[in-house]
Amino acid sequence: MSDLFDEYPMLIFALESLLALFLLVFIVVWTSSGKKKITRAHSTEQHKQQNPQNPQ
């Protein structure tokens, strides 16, 4: 393995940058999906408050 890095010294920087890119995309997707869930629950709650059902 060290022979590979000795032959291609920039390979470790490429691997590190790919890992950083993957982490960035993962964090953005995770946080945006959480925001959608909160917004969806909040809008459902507002819809219930605006349209109360009157049992008659």
C-alpha cells in the first residue's frame, strides 16, 4: 500500500478531497431532509388549526 502512495504521492490528496466531498453532500442531504420533516409537520398542524372539524 505504501508503494502505491510512493508511486503516486498526489493520490492521498485526491482520496482526502473525495472523502470531504462525500461528507459535505451527506451533511447537506441530512440537514435538508430534517428541515422538510419539520416543515411538513408544522404545516399539517397549521392546517388542522385553520380547519377545525365540527362534529354535529
